[in-house]
Amino acid sequence: MHAGKGSMIFTPQFSDKYVVELFIDENKKDDAIKIIQEHASKGKIIVTPNIHMIDISSGKIDSD
């Protein structure tokens, strides 16, 4: 990643921790959990209900 003027190179320092949030239909939940378990080496899967999703720019609601 190059930042600023000149030839200085900035190397961001990140830890090995990531957060991935998925908002999916209820009927795809089990498939998503299975895929994550097959491809992740460690971490937690937390499943919580999603009451409503609203896209700010388009105004679409929920699965629209």
C-alpha cells in the first residue's frame, strides 16, 4: 500500500483476527454454517436473528 507523496511505503500492521458478518435467508443458514466450518481453522460462529434489513440508498427492505 502506497500512501502520501514520495517513495515511502506504508505497511499496515494487522492481527490475525477478523470478523465476518453474513446476512442470509433463514433457509440458507445451515449451508452457510457448514461452509464456514469446512474452510475455517478456528474461531466462533454466532447466529442471531435479523429482524429487518433496509438498504439506505435503494430503500429495499429485507430480502428485496
